[in-house]
Amino acid sequence: MMKVSGIKYRTSLEYINKVIAKGEKTDLNNIRKVLGHFGNFHQKMKIVHITGTNGKGSTAAFAASILSEMGYRTALFTSPHLVDVRERIKIDGVNIGKEDFCSVLDRARAAYDFLGLAPSFFELMLVIAVLYFHSNNCDFVIAEVGIGGRLDSTNVLNGAVCSITGVAFDHIEYLGGTLEDIAREKTAIVKPGSVLCVNVDNDGLYEFIKKEAIKRNAAKVVRVKEQIAGRVVSIDKTGTVFTADSPSFKNALFHLPLIGDYQFNNAACALCIIEELNGLGLIKICQQACARGLSKTFWPGRFELFEFAQGPILLDGAHNVEGMLGLARNIKTLFKDCKITTIISILPNKQYEQMLKIISEVSFRIIIVGINNIKKNIEVMELFNQAKEYHENVMYRGNVRAALDYISKTRDGDLACITGSLYLVGEARGILTARLKDETKKSECVNYESCIKA
């Protein structure tokens, strides 16, 4: 394939941005028509379909990495992206290339035009993913739900194994105001014959989900904590170590490069998925491959540490109350007695009052910022005033770059934490990776040998 020109790729991104500006849809009619136009080959794919309020992305990344290590050509569809839209579409951990992205986008656009339809952004990304995965003969597709399940574009997929990684309050304007409402929306990804892995602590909620799944003719409903028993052994800045027992291995020791006690639950959910794929005869489980896959998983923006000469910076995409509780809990564990500057922005449809209260309890200082890379409005003054209710040291800087510049000059904290929104984390990560490269180059110029690692 000829190398795509920079102009061609920019033109493709400009089209994507126009699609984003038109907003999202809440039905599956268009995507069904478009995939039907291409022959509905998505119906023949081996799908693992994952939803959940928190943890679904990490679980999907763990499961995909394990299957890749087992030798299966494994596709991964996730959202949102942090820096590059191509992050959403991967095969064996590698983003779709620019050439493939442009050519598949052209095919998708032609189909929409032929059918007289206008795509939404998310459904367009899924169409591109399905076409790309099909053309590359993937053995498995791991698909993460965008929001909810019932009306999510990914619900055109038929999951051999489905998973609910957790149920908590988020997107209540779409999913409903009770945990049962939210759980019902998520359980709607179950298709006749699907196996459902459920990772919820509440017994009553689990029974509710189980009944909903049986109504949808699930072949089997499995509770993760009954299938995968284990415990966290240690958590430090290099990751999380845990033990696990399952039908296929006993007292196995696993290391995750992802930091946080909740990553044990996400990894257990991924292992449960692998066990059920094995039970269906779709794979042959291998403990060593499971260990390698978990240890090689890369999932940025989730308790991710960047080390700089001025001090470490932590990125975490906590964007709801449950996520913020997990972040604060692990900060207390790993950074006890540290002076933490929290740089934060939260979308107005979130429970930002509770989120600000939670993070204020572990913060030395709070900096409210806007977000540059999204179309949605951020009510920064409302966030600022609300934060002042919980913390005496609150300030405003226009955006995350200005906040980072400020803390690099003052240097009066031990750790900076950027959180509240994955959009904010994505913007910050783009800035930090560029700065890290610059810092590395400067270090190499001063002392090249000191950068060589044994």
C-alpha cells in the first residue's frame, strides 16, 4: 500500500471532526444498514463484549493482551482515545496505521453516502474497526461499550462472552437514576447463547442482572468472584501483584504494570472471560500466556506516573464518584504524607460536587482548569466555587498546560495529579509525552551513558 500523504490524513481527520460536531445518535438503525451493506460479516466474528461503569477499558486491554500472548490475532475496540483517534482500533496492541485508517474511512464514507445516511462519530469508528478487523482476519474482537449497552453502537455485535465489570452511577441522563436501571441497560448486550461474566459486589444487584440475562436467553451467568478467587499481594509504583485461583490454575502469581487495588478486580474479570472462552472450546488456556499477557498490558491514563526532574505527575481518568474514590484510596496508600497538587476539570453532567469533595481530602492544593480538546462546555467557575467549599487552597488556571507551567515554577508540592476527565487526561498526556522526550534528549546531550539501562 502506498504511504498516505500528510494532507490525506489531515483531510480524513477534518472529516472526522465534522462528524463529531454533528453529535451522537441513540439508535442502531444506521449502523445496521451500513454493516448490512458490507454483508454483515461482523455476525461471524468471535466477539468478547465488555460493558461496565468503570474498569471496562482495563478489562478489555487485559483480555486482549492475554489472547495475543496465546497466539490469537486479537482486535481491540475501545473508547475514548486520549491523544490519537487511531488508539481506538488496535490489532495485537498496535494502532491502525494512517494508511489503513484513511482507506477504510473512505470505504465507510462511500457506504454512508450510497445509503443516504449521516454517521455519528462513535458508530463511524465502529464501522471502520469492523472493516479493518475483518480484512485482517482477526481471531477475536474485544469490544468495549461506549455508554450503557442497549443503545450503544457496539450492541450490533454478538458476544460469545459478555462482561459487566461493575455498575455505579454515571451517565444517568441516558441510563437512568437507579442502579437497577443502569444494570438493565448494560445487561442488554447479552444475546441468546452468550455467557455473561458479572463483576459486582452487591448480591441483590447480581441477582437482578442474572435474571435480566436469563430473560435474554444467556447460556450462562458467572459471578467473577466465584470463578476467580485471589487477593492483592502488593501495590507499588511498578504495578500490582496478586494471586489467583481458578478452574485452570491454583495459587498463581500475576504482575500487572497498572497501578491500583481495583486493577485486581479488572484483571480477575479478564481471567474470568478467558476461562469462559476456554469452556466454550474457543481457546486452550495457558497460565504462562495469561501471566505474560497481564504483565505486558499497556493502558495509559489510568493511575499512570510520569517522572520528571521537577517531580512526578500522576494521570488518572477518574470521571465519576466511584472512580474518584478509587483514585483517592490508592493515593493514600502509595503517596501517604505527600503534598499533592490536583489539577482537575469535570464535565457538568457528572456528580462533580461529590468528586471534588473526595479528591480535596487528599490534596494539598486544587487547580481548576478548562479542557481544550472537546466541544463540551466546562463550567470552570462553578467547579472553582464548589471546590472552595471543601478546600481552602483552590486556584484557577485556564488550561492544563498553564497549570503544569505554574507548578513547574513553584515546585512546592511532592506530586501533581491530573484527573476528573479522560479528555483532560488525554490533553495532559500529549503535553507530558512531548516534554518527556525533550527532557530525555537534554539528558542524552549531557551524559549519554547515564541513559543506558542494563
